[in-house]
Amino acid sequence: MKKKAIEKIPYLTLPRVVQKKNARYVTVTAFKNIEHERHLFVEVYRNTKSTKEIPVIRIVMTKKDFGNYFPEKNEWTRQKIETDHYYDSTRLLWHTQSEDGSRLYSEAVKKDILFTEKDIERIETMCRKKAWKRERWWENIYYHENDIVTSARCKTEKRKMERRQQALKDRMENTPELPETRILDIADRIYFSEKHYLYYKKHGSYADITCSKCGGVSFGRWKAGMSYESQFEKRIDEPIEGRSGDCPLCRARGEYKCQGKVRSEHSQKIHLFLGQKYKETGMVMRYIEVGKQWALELTSGEKEPEMHGAYEKISGIEIARAYFEPDKKVQTDYHKHNPYTGEDFWDDCNLYGNANITINEAPVLSETYENMAGTMFQYCAMREYAQNVSRYNPIDYLERYQETPQIEMLVKMNLIGVAKSLVACRYGIVENVHATRPDQFLGIRRERVKQLIERKGDTDLLETMAIEKRMGANWTAEQVEHITEAKLSGVQIEEATHYMSIQQMLNRIEKYAGCSYGSCCTNSGERIRAVAGLYCDYLHMRNALGYDLNNTVYQQPRNLEQAHNAMVQEANKKEADKRLAEVEIRFMEISRQYRKLRNRYYYEDETYLIRPARSAKEIVSEGRILHHCVGGDNYLGKHNRGETYILMLRFKKTQEAPYITVEIDAESNRILQWYGAHDRKPDEKNMKKWLDNYVEKLKNGTLAAVQEQEQQVLLPAM
């Protein structure tokens, strides 16, 4: 739109007020030539004497463009004339907010009119669109504007698609040829270990054997015979399912598979990465799927199918390509299949939903590292990184390296843990993304770098070192290790060190846990972390309640669990008392059922014990201490009704200190869920194994009935 030229043209004005009943707005039109191009001016006026000179809005249209000018605001827009085009209501561009969304077409026809019949003719001439009724004259303009917007959008999308297709074509033309034969040979030799199968079928003392490598069928005796003729028959080793043997024909080593147990076809798939030089200094990382298939060929026999032969074949297909170029974002192309045409093609975007193509961690072919020479990644240290991790995604590594080149420094300094975190996009560990020194980059003291290297960049240790730097502290290397093991946060340390030294804090945690830092005991670390959280929580609550923590009696209670529980109760005394009284009344069956459930579910070993909840109060307290939702009415109600039961899993040495809460199904004895503090699963691998063993004993009826008297007096039933 030639806006400046349009603004210089005088308004058409409303010749007179229209006396038509209910007419609120009157529209006047006129054709104007601007720079040899015909423009239609559509001006909408309020139907009053005081507003005849200046329109509410001036709509200007050409065959290919349109624009709206609001004189009162002195601004231009490209809104369509009808903003709410649905059902039987409408809101035109000049309507006030009070008229928004409440006007029917019938009302709009009465209130929004044209000044003369000539006006509708001009609109129809320009727009070349017919409204359903001429009284709805604005529809002509709406359709015209919509065609302009749609046409412009289509042209934009077409140009964008053409650029995408041209870029895709350029990438394909510059992509090196894939050495398919060599890749298949490497995959078969290294990753499939040249695996072969020997299919067999026994007939008394004889056996038929078919080799997947050579495809031949042989026949021989595997069991010595008693007759004279048997000594001249061909002897073979006894074929046994799963064992290895040699093909009688080609002598290939293979695994025996019984004909009656094996499927006629079976296969295995692996994925590989191959990096190649792209253009001058770029790289293309190719994601390849290689599959090997083994098949047994059968023919119809007199009584049952007979082995005719066997074969094996290996094939591969490239699934995706990631292109890297200097100063450009990574571009990933995907190999797709058109089910309607049966053709394969490459596209620059992924699929959607369940058909989405995923690129996972996979082995990287060794020639990838050789191909990096002379590229933008020749110093990226990906080879060194691969030597320290079992599997990784090289696309992720190179993409992170482009964003954070310091990964090279971290890998070469053997800070593998930090590098893995950055590759996994955990950028919270970085203090200064522009720093070139590791201590400044990670936000730790300079003398800590050596210790971090010795631990191969352990991120938990790094977090402790960062806390030390932020606090301005100067801990010993041993203290840093112990703080890391206890998983103490900066807030916990700051609060505790107001009243004691960091070493005193660590000593007290060790004393309460009953085990030493760095102990080889399997659960010592978990016990130290559980006690550390409990102790810090105790100090926080006591401090919040206004107690004097300078007194060592309060700093170091004799029984931490009891002291912590007392603080929990006191911190929320009023509300807690009300809640506990309420749940005991509402869910009194929990207390009544305890003795019976204890005989059924109680179990202990050298390290742990598990038992049912004694009361609704205990369940609520458990939830508050561990900061999870077990104390809610939902869990209490299900336990009270006997649908599911809440079990307490504790360390045997600290039986009253909450550790893990378990919910178990009453009928099936299936564990529905189990969580420790803050909805986390401490020592997940070992605890899952322990609970699985517990459930197995429970289901088999072999759970030892331990009737030891508990330390605390059982709560009486309400």
C-alpha cells in the first residue's frame, strides 16, 4: 500500500445523515487512481451530523493488496473487515468493544448500510466476489481480503519450500558416497561376530544338519552303532540346542538350533554411525541400520516338513544424516518411504507421533575419527571421549561442541563426567560459558581442578566444589569428598555452619549414621545421606522455632530420630494436632488392623525391616518427614478399607527413622509404588531387588514370621 499518498487524499465525507431506522454506520465508496493503479476507497462513518467529515475507518483495496487506516489513532493495520466470521454472528472492524460477539447478521444488516446502490456496485466490481445477500456487502470485501492473504501465504510457503528443496538437493549432491560393502563387512565381522547357525533334526542315532553359511544339508551318525556297517558311516558330533559345532561341509563354526524349536526366519539389528567430510570443512554424520537375517528352508515331507537348506544375508539402510557446517545450525535429514508410490526419499524434517525417527546411541566406525582431519571438528576430542564412554551419540557431541568448545578442554583433562553432562544438555554446572580456564568455566577454586580430575569429573563432587566457591570457604579435600557423599546443599551447610564448623557437622552425621565415610559397605552411603538430610532438617526446624543452637545439647541430641520427630510435631503443632486427631477418628481401622497385618507383612534381615503402619497418625507423620503425599486421605482411605496397605521400610539399626514408604495391593501382594524422601528412590537398584525378594517370599508363604517386641508401645485402637 502507498500509505503516504493515500493519507494525502481528502476524505470522501458523508453527504448527509441517513434517516433509515437503526442505521448506526454508513459506508461511502469511490475509485481513485494512485500512480496509475486503481484503488477502491471504502470509508465508514458514524451516522451523526457531528461525524460526517471524518470516517471511523478508511479501507483501501487494490486487486492484490489492502490496508485499513484509522484516522482517530493515525495507524494502519491489515486486519480483515470481519474479524469473527462464524455461525450467525459477526463483528466488523469498526465495531466497538461492547458490540463484540453479540451481533447477528440481521442486526448488522440494519446497522451497517451503504449510502447508495452505486457503492455496492463499486465493491462488487473490485472484489469480483458475490455475497450471499447484497445487504451483507462486507462479505464481498472479506472474501477479497481473504484471497489476498491466502495467496500471499501460499506464495511465501512455496518460496520457503523451494528454498528447502534446493538446500536438500545441494546437500545430497555434496554428500560422499556411502561405502556400503565395507560397512556391511565390518558389521558382520565385529558386531555380529560372523554368527552362523547349524539347524538339525535327529532321527534316532542319526541327524540332518543344515548350515546357514553354506546352505548345504548333510547327514551323519552322532551315536556309535553296534553293527559292523556302522563303523563305516559318517560320524558327527551330537548336535545339542544352544551348543556350538562345526558344519560337516564347510567347517564353519555355528550354534546348533533344533528344527522343531526355531522359527523359519529370525534376525538381529544394530545401528552404526559413520562420519564423513562434507564440502570444505564441514562434516556429515550418517546413522545406519544394519540387519542380519537367518532363515531355514523347509520342504514338505511324507510325515512332516524336512530341511531343504538355509541361508543368511546382511543388509543395511541409512536412516538419517546430520550436516555440520561452520556458523550454521546442525541440519538433520531423514530417510522416508512413501507407502502410496512405493518410493524412498529424503526429507529435511522428521515424522510425527509413533512414526517419529529416533537417533539413539550407537557404535561409531573408527574411520569417522580419521575423516575429521581438516574439518571444523579436527580438534574436538571426540576420539578421546569415545575411549572413556561405552556408547554415545556423536551428533549430540558435535552439536554441543559447536555451542561449547570448552568440551575439548574437559575431555583432554579427563573430566569425562562433566563432559557427559554437557553432552546431555545439563548446562546448570557451567559458571562462565566464555571462560577458557576449567576453574573459571566451572566456578570452582583453582586448586580443586586436580582433585576433580582424579575423580574423572564427577558432577556430584563438582557441585560441592561450586558451593565451596560461592560460600567463600576453604575446605580440605577430604571434607569436600565427605560433603559430596552426604549430598549436603549450600543452604544446609550455610545454616549449620553458623553454629558449628563444617568438620563438626560431618563428624556428627557420621556418628548418627553409625558408619564411616567412604565405607565399602553397600548401603553406607545411603545411610549417611538419609541421616544428613534428617540432621539438617532438624537444625533448620529448631532454628526456625527460635531455639538457641549455640548450646551443644540442642546441636547434638542423643537420639536424632526422636528429636527430629519432636521438631516436626512442634513446628506444625496446632495444625498437626488437628490433622492427627481427625485422621485417627476417620481412619481408626488402621490401628485395629495393625496386629493382624503385622503377622502377615512383618519381615527383617541383617540390614532392613519392613512392617505395616501402626496408625493413621504414623502414616501422616511419615509423609511429612519424607515430604511425600502418603499422608493424604486417598492413601489413608484405601488402607482403612483394606484395598491397599502402607508399609514402612527402615534400617534395622534406626528403626524409627523413616526411609522408604511402600504401597502394596491387599489382594495380589503386588507393590504398587515405593518412594523415599522427596518422591525419590534411594539406592534404587538394590532396594528394588530387596523388595522383589520380599514380595516373592510373601506370595510363596515363606516369609518368616518375626514376632519381636517393638521398641515403642503399640498405639491402642481408637
